[in-house]
Amino acid sequence: MPFMLLIYGFLFATVVWAFYHYRPRGVNRKALEIYDALTQILAVVAAYYAGMWIYWGAAGMPEKQKIVAYLVFMSGGTAYLLVVAIAGLARNVAVFPRSRRAGPPEDHRID
């Protein structure tokens, strides 16, 4: 189980880093910050309800209490990661597409 948590921690850090590192440039900063804040709020709410869904299901099983905390953490964290990853992809492809960005794309500039 500790090795699984180590892998999960790496995956969590990678997704959150990519979400903020690959923010689109040349867009309205205020709209981008609002989108990112709403994404984080939605991700936390999804994580809470996914974790509580597992917890409520296992609350009546005292023999399973040792694994319940691990399952709650993993299901909540996975819901968080899915929301952040999907919202980040949607942000860069559909909400702020390249056609709506100001100037040439910085990452494809040829010098």
C-alpha cells in the first residue's frame, strides 16, 4: 500500500503541475483565473462526494474499517484528478482555443 500511495502522489503532483504549467497564453487573465478557480472548487466537491460515497457504503461494515480510509482517499483523489485533467484539456482545446488567443502561439514560434 505505501508504494501505491507513492505512485498516486507522483500522479497527483504531475496532473496539478500540468494544469497550471500549460495555461493558455494570450487570453483574458481574469476569465482564465475564474475558470481555474471554478475547476478547483468543482474538483474538491467531486472528491468529497466520491470519498463520502465510499465511506457511506462501508460505514456498516466494521470488519472493513482498516481499508475504508485508503479507499476513501483513493476514490476522492481520483475524482479530483479526473476533474482537473478533463477541465484542463477542455480549457486548452474548447474554452480558450488557439483561434481566440492573441498573437502567435509562443510554443510553435520558429526563430
